[in-house]
Amino acid sequence: MKNNLDSLPGRKGLPIVGEFLNISKQGIQFFEHQKEKYGEVYKFRMPTGMVVGFMGETSAFDILKNRRDIVNIGNATKDLIESIYPNSIVLMDGEKHKRDRSILMQAFRRDALNDYIKKLPQIIYPIIDEIRGQKIPKVHPIFKNLLISITGRLFYGIEDAAFLEKINKAITPMSKSLVNVQLNFPGTVYHKALKGRKYLLRTFLELVAQKRANPGQDFFSNLCIAANEDGESFTDQEIVDHLLWFYQASYDTTSWALSYLVYRLAKSPEWQEKTRLEIQDIDLERLDLQTLLGLKTSTMVLYESMRLAPSVPLTIREANEDLKVSEEITIPKGTKIWVSMAMAMKDPNSWRNPEKFDPERFGGERKEHKKCPHAYLPFGAGPHQCIGRVFAEIVIKMTMIALLKEFRVTVPNGYEIPMSEFPLMRPKDGLPIHFEKLEV
Ligand code: HEM
């Protein structure tokens, strides 16, 4: 048994860049081709060194679940995230992670979620007005603005639209920089990201002082006064760093999931009609959590679109110890590991005809997501599983209801969304959608 990567199948790719350009260009297809050639676990090279991909549902789940503390996230994400989002939850492992996560989870208590449901219609309506006023709006930028607004208003108590717009401008390059070469020259994405961070840090630190002096009911205020059993509370810097990552984690992911769902409904008139039938009598202002989560068809179409094009197609970890992959092969401690949720959710072991948009697979007798306990992973699994998953479902369903009650959504025949897939999903054309007003 060898504990180096020599005996693991895979290839090195080009000098210096390795497979970086191929992955940027081909997205998930790159990993699919490699899996066909080398099997579920294989190596490839990135500019930072050799990486091992875990690309099947069982292998992905074992790594994410991390029952025996075999991997860490902190060292794995450090080079990508630390200079823009220091102290963020995705740099933490062990006890520190548990403690900070439990405080962040306060934002998603049941009473808080019901309160958000009451407030959301007033934030969603203006984007419906915006869509009404345009011929063929590009929905992805509209949904990104919506998420900036929702996160700012509901969690941070920020109402000023001009300030929310400034947050949007600052955070966009910060998000892009996570996948860009980190060169700090005027004009580079990384330079803009550092400027964005500086602006947000300064502005949010001023807000911390105000919230500490005069706390409100919002999550931001809670973070300012939260303490653990030993009476330790977050420093000002820690609060701001958590808040910034919260923004990052919520807006890109949810706006993509919403965009892709609208696209799928536009391409599937039959499912669009079924969904409309279910939601047409719903009054957004009288909704509650139980009703919203219990909507059958809406849940099936949402789950299926998140399965086919998950907002976070893959994530990374680092081996804490030598990991045995087979009788012959052990991966050395310190190896960077990429786990693909997107690949796991197309694993033919669980999913019949996995490339097909087929919401029925989540219903009736089939329930393919229940066949194997770890087949469905749009929100990850284990200690770092998404804390905003129910909130995301609420936002997406409520926006979808508002849209489908008023419009029929369509795309031209043969239109296929041009996706940029690595590492976060984005439609290259902004996703133009035709909104046809329904007759009443
Ligand atoms: C459709 C929308 C969303 C998707 C698909 C999504 C997906 C994910 C995934 C896959 C992870 C795990 C990453 C890993 O294991 O490395 C994650 C973590 C996280 N998500 Fe989400 N997310 C969504 C929305 C949100 C929202 C709305 C929020 C907050 C308001 C949020 C906050 C977080 C946070 C704080 C973490 C880190 C948790 C930890 O490290 O303990 N997410 N998300």
C-alpha cells in the first residue's frame, strides 16, 4: 500500500496551471469526463498543487459528513478565502466552528422564519414592478439585487436603498475574486475586491458601534450582544467578518437557484401550469412556514432544478490524516480534496435518467432522494451543511409564487442557458426571460 498520489488514477494537465483552464471552461463536464476515465476518485492538478476529486454520492457524503474528523475546511479554503473573508465560518473547524455556527443559527429559528415570511412580500413586490416595466428582462441581475435587499433588510435592519446598492457594488468583486488570480494591481478583480472589503469593513464597524449602543430586534443586533456560556462575546471585527460572509453565502447561491428554477419552468410549460394551479390562490401576505414548505408541486420543481444545477457544484476539504481509498491506495495527510455535490446528484445509482428534468422523481412512489440517505446534496451535508437552506427555500418559493400568479414565463424555442459553472453558477447572458401577463 502506497501513501502517495502516484498510484491514484488521473492526470496532471498543463505545466503550472494544471487543469485550471479546462475546469473554468468545461465546468462539471470536466469532472464527468474524468470520472468516466478514472472512476469515482481521481487526481488532477491545480496551480496550487495536486488535488484529489471525490465524485460519487457515497464518497462525497463520507467526506462532507466527516464523522471521524478525517478532513478540515480551514486549511483547504484558506488560500482562496482568507484575505477577503478572514474569520469567516468556512475557515473554521472543531469547537470554534460549533460555537460560532450555533450563534449564527439564531437567525433561522422558527419564529424568526415566520417573521421573515411576513416581511418578504414588501421586498419582493418592487422587483415584480421592475419586471412588469421591461420587455425581456434579464432576471439574474434582478434576482441578485433582490437577495442583496432581502439579506440587508431582514438580517441587518438596513432599509436605505442607496446603501444597499453600495453593498451590492462592493460585494460583487469580492465574490468574483474567490475564483480569480489574486493579483493586487489597480483594475484587477482582486484589487476591487480588497477595496470593496475595506469599504464594507469601515461601514459595518460603524454600524456595530450603533447597534451595541442601541440594539434592535435584527440578527445583526443579536450578534452584537450574543455570548456563550462562559460570557465570551464576538469582537467587533468578528461580527463584521461573519456578516460579510453571510452576505456572500446567501446572495449568489439563492439568486442562481431562483434564476435556474424560472428558466426550467419557462422551458417546461406543463410543469409551469401544474405549479401555477397549486399556487394561484395563495395570498403571499397570509402565508405561513408550514403551508409554504408543504407545497407539493412547487417543492418538486424546486428540488429538481437544484439537483440539476446546484448553486454550489463543489466544495473543498483537506485530509487531516492518511486516508485509505482502497486496498492499494492511501491519500497522504494534507492532500486537498474536491467533493462534487453536482456529480453526486447525477449518480445513476440513485437517479433514474439523471440528465432529465423530471420533478416527478421527488414524489409518489419514486422518491429517489430518499432511496439513498445521501443522494441529495444541494446544501451539502455534515458540520458545514448550509444553515440558510430553509430560508433559501422560503425566498425562492415566495418569489416564484409572485411571478407565476401574474405572468407566464417563456424562453425562445431551442434556447439553452449559457452557464458558467465554476465554482459558483452564473448565466453568461444574464438570463433573458419573456414575461407574458396572464389574463384575469
Ligand atoms: C439556494 C441557496 C443556497 C444554496 C444552494 C447553499 C448551499 C450551501 C452549501 C453547499 C454549503 C456547504 C458548503 C461546504 O460544505 O463547503 C453552504 C454553507 C453555508 N451557507 Fe448556504 N446555500 C444557500 C443559501 C444560503 C443562505 C440564504 C444563507 C444565509 C442567509 C446561507 C448561509 C450559509 C452559511 C453561513 C454556510 C456555512 C455553514 C458552515 O460552514 O457551518 N446559505 N451553503
